[in-house]
Amino acid sequence: MRTGGAPVIVVTATGREAEDAAAVLPELVPGARAAVFPSWETLPHERLSPSLDTVGRRVAVLRRLAHPDPSDPLGEPIDVLFTSVRAFLQPVVRDMADVVPVRLAEGDDVVLEEVVEALVLSGYERVDLVERRGQVAVRGGILDVFPPTEEHPLRVEFWGDTVEEIRSFSVADQRSLEIAEQGLWAPAVRELLLTPEVRARAATLAREQPHLIDMCDKLAHGIAVEGMESLAPVLTDGMVAPLELIDGRAHIVLLEPERIRRRAHDIVRTAEEFLMASWHNATVGNDTPIDLASASYRDLSDVRAVAEQRGDSWWRVTSLASDVELDETVSTAIRIAGRELDSYRGDSARAVEDLRTWVAAGDRVVLLAEGHGSVQRLVEELADAGVAVTSVEDLPSPPQAGVVTVTRGRLLHGFALPDAALTVLTETDIVGQRSSTRDMRRLPSRRRRTIDPLSLSPGDYVVHEQHGVGRYVDMVQRTVGGAEREYLVLEYAASKR
């Protein structure tokens, strides 16, 4: 998949689209090594830290991009990287990709205390019992670690200073599971590491900016605090676009560039509003904020300029031909005579009729479903409707003309190539919703338990990720720095809101 060793960076409008596209890649390019570079759940200037789970995944990807190692299964090169435009435009700490993950394998001779110290320096939280990603615990000669890239936490058993065994274990009952064949590979879970240099700069900043003394004093003493990543521009040696950390050249591919441009504009504007709000507060007598502009989202044009300087290629995949024709920067345009199929939204009768029409015209028609049960059901339904249909386990050669070929596979949407007399339809196109076969245990707990604020009623109990259990009071609108936003009002013990 790599062309001359250069990875392909696929940029989408949203993080969900990046995840979906990455899930489809194995169907299109078997054997391709893919990864997803997620975005923060917070804005760069907010006094809220991104989840350790998200940061760990980001750092692991940056490490593989900057220091690919074909001989290491956990650090092998990335062929195709999928990322949202939000993550693509957000600067990262310049030396973040140089942070070496904590690595252990059976038979290694290491000092347990030094391993724990390295994990804590990488941002892991030391606890009595590991329950979440980004935590570490020690009991005698047993080290429990939950790397963000693993489905289950890992238990490392020592015999003296020798690693005797590494197993995964269950969070629910703490029982050991199977052997971890690849050992422990724990990337950093903070994008601002409290190194001696960072701690010294935090101490200096505390003296120069009294309004930051509470946060900076803790950082100077090596204590991680909520929102400390917002100070990265003044505590580190600089911020760069993620693209600048890639080893060698890359091929940038923007999917639906029109949507990406709109999304990029909204992201940059929102971040600027937060910065403007802080300076507005300064004009009315509050403390003058420090300059954190280098952490703001870059303009898409600025990142493209970086790509051109690096010698990266820049491709856009769009269905709007006029958009390409009006763009003077386009030097090469490849046109594909194809179209995306309309969704039937559950209208199976119309879908069957279209399939019958395509078959009668002698087209090659492929219908994809994600599971064996779905394949069998679709074959039976089409046969009952009098449509010529067959099922195959795989498609090593072009499908038969004049018949619907049903097989297992995964695509986001169907498409038609009239010049090739080929139509590909998915089960999702027919039923109107995607059937998910992903293991929900791999999803961060915060994504499984999120709620829709509009579904709340006054008096409902909610659990805030930082502040705990509270009672929902109301949703209010407030204007900050000229920007109007909606906020949830929660009430806690002693009527604190």
C-alpha cells in the first residue's frame, strides 16, 4: 500500500467517518496496516484534559509515524492513517513522537521500581486497583498496567528483577486471562509530560503569572492537574502540526473536501472565540491571559503549505466536478464515471425492483452483508422475489453478469460504475441503518454512557465525569466574548451549581 515508503493520510470531516473508513479498508486493501488518529474531546485552550484513552492512542500513532520499525509488530509502519480534520489541524508538542513507550517482554531483566517510575512519568495514574486505561498498580512483585491501545489491562509478574510472565486480565473480577504474546507496550497517556524541564518552566510561570500559581505550583512539583495541556505552548519547546512529525513524505487525501473546508472553518472559529473571550475578560479588569495561540487549530491552507514544503502530495476526492474545475491549484484531475447509490431507508420492495432491473439489463450486481446470517437471509428473500441470486464466500474474480452475487463484506455505501456495468449495494443501503459487529468492550466507557442533554428533565440525576453525581436543573444560554453558547446547570450537595 505504501508508495515508496510514504504513508497515505486520509482526512475526513468527522472522527466517526474516520473510524468507519478505517473499518472498511481491510475489505478494499487486504493486508494494509491502518490506524486512526483521534482528536481531543476538548478544545486546546480549555482547562479540561482529554481522556487518557484518547491521548494514548494519539501518542502511539505519532510514535509509529515518526519512528516506524518494520521488525516490531507494535511499532510497525502505518500504510494508511485515517484522521478527522479536527485532529489533522491541531498542533502537538514537537517532541511528543520521540517519547519511547515502556516495553517489557518475558525474560527481560529490569528493576520494577524503575518501570513504575517510567510509567508515572508517561502520565499513568498510580492506583491501588487498575480499572481504567492509563492506570498502573503494584502489589508485591506484580505490576498491573492498562495501556490505552489494549482491550484488556496487562499483568506483569516478576521473579526478582526478571519478567516471568505477562498476561491480560479482567477488570471486572481481576482474574488473569490469556498470555500476552507481544508483551507490554505502553505509550504515554499525557501530551504534556512533567519532565524536569517542564517542571522548571512551570515554576517560573507561577512567579510571572500569579493567577496561574495554583496550577503551575502543582506542575512544578510533578503533580498532574486537570487542563494542564492548555499550557503546553509555554511549557514545551514548541508545537507543530502532526504532519510535520511523519518520517519522510506522505500522500494526503481529503474525502469530501467541501465538507472538510466548512468543518475546518467552524473549528478554527470556535477556538478563536475562546481566545477572544479570555482577552475580553482582561479588558474588564481580570488577569491578562498568556499567549497560547500556537496551540490553536491551524488553517487548512497553512497545513497545506506545510505539506508542499515537505514535498507531500495533496489529493481531494469529491463528487462535485465543478469544484475541481474552478480550483486553479488543481494540476491533475482523475475522473471516475461512477455515482453513489441512494439509500432505500427500509424500502425493501423498491430495492428488490431495482435489483431485478439491473439483473435484467445484464449488469454485474454485488450485494454486501456483514454476517453469514445476513447473507443467507438476503439470498432467501431475493429468491422468493424471483430475482436471480447466488452467494459466494469470496470474490477472487469479477462477479457473474445477470445475477445478484451476495457475499460477506463491508462498505459504507453502495456505488455504480456504468462503464463497467457494475453495481455494488450494501445491506445498510437497503435497511437504512448500519449493523455493527464491533465489540463494544473496545469502546471507551465515556462513549457507551453518554446521554443526550435534550432528553433530560429537571430533577434527573446525572454523573459528571469530573464532578460526580449531581441533579440536572436547567439548560441556559450565556454569551461569552460575543459568542452565545448553551450550558447545563447541575446542582450538587449543599446546593452548589
